[in-house]
Amino acid sequence: MITLENINKRFGAYPALHGADLEIRDGEFIALLGPSGSGKTTLLRIIAGLEQQDGGRVLFDGKDVSATRVADRGVGFVFQHYALFRHMTVAQNVAFGLSVRRRRARLSKAEIGAKVQELLGLVRLEGLGDRLPAQLSGGQRQRVALARALAIEPQLLLLDEPFGALDARVRKDLRRALRDLHRRMGLTSIFVTHDQEEALEMADRIVVMNNGQIEQIGTPEEVYTRPATPFVAGFVGETNLLPAGLFGAGGGDLHLRPHELEIGERGAPLAVANVFRKGAVWRIEGHLAGIDRVIEIDSDAALPPPEVGATVLVAPKVTRVFA
Amino acid sequence: MSGALVVRGARRGLLARAGATSESGPTKVLLIGVALVFLALFLALPLAVVFMEAFKGGLAVWRAAVSSDDARAAIRLTLLVAAISVPLNMLFGLAASWAIAKFSFKGKSLLITLIDLPFSVSPVVSGLIFVLLFGMQGWLGPWLRDHDVKIIFAVPGIILATVFITFPFVARELIPLMEAQGRDDEEAAVSLGASGWQTFWHVTLPNVRWGLLYGVLLCNARAMGEFGAVSVVSGHIRGETNTMPLHVEILYNEYDFVGAFAVASLLAGLALVTLVAKTALEWRFNLHAGGRH
């Protein structure tokens, strides 16, 4: 179990993290989700020991590792830009963690070779052991980085924006591969992402971060359907921010997903500016009087959509108000 | 969008002849011509003159000039100075750039400025600094004399001045390279359990090897060719404290032009070898740098 207690970190005058508390159970797959500058990568690096927190404690299975060096924490770290050693072959990269061990703890050359082959098989890179990183595609490099991190048999796998530098197609394949790998190995894993879709799709639990603070911790379902703060509502999934008074529902703001608004006989008048098909629904974009944001509504694709330029009535199906 | 199309249409006549980003024919010829004339006049011609003058009296005369006792002593001393100062500055440069590029600490920008100091100070002044420090009238002069240590007008002074002058070459080459490479590779190595020394030896050093070699090459060229600072501290004692550049000057002042140009041709030859090696390295270097990501 990984426990973070009241983690604080400043970079000069800039507070990167304040008072982050988090508990991660063994075998969990956790996403640290937030916009850039939210402190998610800093938190990941503090867990790894690549960054030292200014205050608070990091506990691995109840043991304070705050003063433990990176090398001794037993974490596998996968960097956003892979950080492969470019003068070494793929096999040498994967073997690195095993071959720098103290002589007494080191496996024999043959054992290391076998282990490397096993790992390359695990990430489906059999036969590419002799290539240099420069000869691989982005997705393949990311797999090498993953195999290299797994080689030291870490008790915790940390991934910093693991799919950030890849194109959409490769990203999807690799996401699936990583999730399968996690299921098979049951290795406690934490990954950083700014992509809410990625977090919702892959994680057992999502930690939503903003401005150096944790806004909400919950399963993807909880975070999506019951956002704890306006920030979470706005960041996870698409949200329309509407004054409740518009629909005679009292004060405060309503945070409504596009599918939580409906076009019908009642509600506020919306000037339709754009209509297009978004998968299985019509996405209708338009303007409400007195609000300068674009309002997004999803409506049943089986029904004919309103015409651009028309004015329709819009009402919420549910109410969600933050104090 | 339509605006760009209009512009493109109006310039079609010109663009038909040359690509969108290249100059028109006459301009191109003129610019290349000027550059070539400049190169020939200021670089190729002097180089040719050096070799022509050196071999004016024939190969035998050239050989005699470069194998006289004084010339041999000057060559030996130059090689000795380079053999000591280049490895030293390779170590200093590596250490300084490793510290600057991979760690954050107070006084970092001051350190970078200090590394550049030998570039910004006139070599003659650099030489004078050592005279003021270690010379008879200098701060440490009396103490050195009492302990029978000779630095100024002796080989140690020449080595000190050369080390000072050539200090920035390796560091200047490595700092931008290491900074561009960032700390990811080192952090990856450390997270995989490598010690600091293993990280340096297996990751950092291989990552900068071509840049390091390039810096060492430039450092060596300057160490062998340095005139100003060495001239101030050497004392020009023939056969003892004359390096090749100083020897060339002495011969020239004595109207021994063939001898002067013969020794100069060795230095020019070194420069050519350095240039070829540098080009070859740059080619390797770019090949490597381009292979990232």
C-alpha cells in the first residue's frame, strides 16, 4: 500500500503541491488526472523519489521512504519521452537495471538474456532486441521503456503521460496493452494524464488534481456522474455551466452534461448555431440569451435535429448545483 | 486563405523559375560568388602562401628547417603542453558541464560566466595575470623563489597559461548539448538502480561522446596554436621555453622566412587535420543527434 500524507512542494515561489493526501491499495491502477501545472507529474515524481517533497511523508507499506533513494525504492518509472539510452540496443536497454546491480545480487549473463527475452515477449517486441531505439516507432519505444521498467521487478509502476507523444491509433492499442498487462501482473500502477478519456477508460480510481491540490478521488463512475467540485465537473467530461435562475430553479450554477439537457416544449430559448453528428447522437451547439459560452446539447439521433438558425426551447433533465 | 492565394498568383512568374523559398538566379550567383571570393582571399590564399613559402627551397630545406634542434625542441614542448593541458581541460570541462547541465545550485550563472572568462579576456592579459601571480615581483613570487619553484619563464607557466586559455572549449561544447538532452536519461538510469558513477559512465558520457571529442579537438588546436598568453609567460628561451608559434615568430623576426614558414606549415597542417576531423565528427554528431526520438 502506498500512502501519501500532506505532501507539500514548492518550486521557488511557485507552490506545486499543497496538502496532498492519498492512499493507494495494492494492485490498483490509479490515474492522476489534471491540466498542466496541476501538480500531477510532481506528485508522481515525489512518489518515485525523483523529487523531494518539502513537507509530508511518503509511506510504502507503512514504512516511511521519504529519505530512501530512488534506486532503493523499487519503482519502475516510464518517462513521457521514453528516455531510452540511445547508444544501447533494445536488449541492452531492457537489461540495464539488471546489469548495474552489485555483483553479488546480479544474475548471470545467460539469466539476464533469458529475462530480457521474456520481457520483450511480454510487450510483444520479440526479435527487435538488436535494434537501436532510433530504429523503432514511437509506440515500440514506449514498449521498450515499459519492459525496461518492469525488468527490475518493481513493487510499483509509475508512468508519466505514457501515451502523450503517440498518435491516436497507437495510443489506443497501447492503452489496451497496458490495461491487459496490469490485469495479468496485478502490479500497483499510477499513471499521469491530462486526457480524461484515458483516465476514465483505464483507471480503477481517478485522482483529479488542480492547482496543486487533489479535487476528488473516486472510481471513473463516481468522478463522472458525481463530480465533487465545479472543477471536476468541468474537467471530466463536457459540461455546460448555466445559471440555475434561467430555468427558475433558484440560485447558483448548474453543471450539466450535453446529454443532461433536452430540447422540448419548455425551458430557455436557444439559438441553434451548429448541428453535427457525434457518434450515436446529434450534437447541437447554440447560444442562450445573456451567456457568451457555447451551449452543447446531445439529442437522440433517431429524431430529426433542429435546423441551424432556428430557436428551440432547452430544459435540464437533472439538476446539479455546487454551493 | 484567399489572401494567400492572391499573393501566390501575383508572384507566379517569379516562382515558376525558383522554388518558393529560394532567391532568383542572378542574386544567387552574386551571393555565392561574393562568399567564394572572400573565402579564397582570406582563407585559401594565406594557407596556400604558407605551404608555398615553406616548400620554396625544396623538400630537403623544409626537412632541415623543421628538424633543427630548436625546432625539434619547440615541437616537443608544444606536444608536451597539449598532452598535459588537453586531458586536464577535458576533465574540467566534463565536470563543469555535468554540474551545470544536470544539477541546480546557487551561483550557477556565475560559474557559466567564469567559464567564459578566458574567451572574453585578451590572451595577453591572461598571460600577465600569471606573471602578476607567480612572477618575481608577483604575489607568490618571493615564496616560490624561496622554495626554488620556477613557474614564469618556464614550462609550468606555459602549461598554466594554456590550461587557462583553453578551459572553455570542452565545457562550451558540452553544456548546450547536455542541457538539450535534459535529465531524463539520468533519472531513468537512477530509477533502474544505477549508482551516480554508473549513470555517468554508462549513460551521460556515451550520450555526449561525439560532442566531447569535438570539444577536445578544438581545445587541442588552440592549445598547440596559442600565442599571446604563452608569449607573455614563456620568456622566449630557445630550446627551452619556445613553443611552435613562438618559434615561428622568432625565426620570422630573424628574416629566416623559409624556416618560419616551414614550422608554420606544420601548424597549418594541424589546422587542416583538425578541420577534416571536425567535419567528420559533425557529420557523425548530426547523424546521432538526428536519431533521437
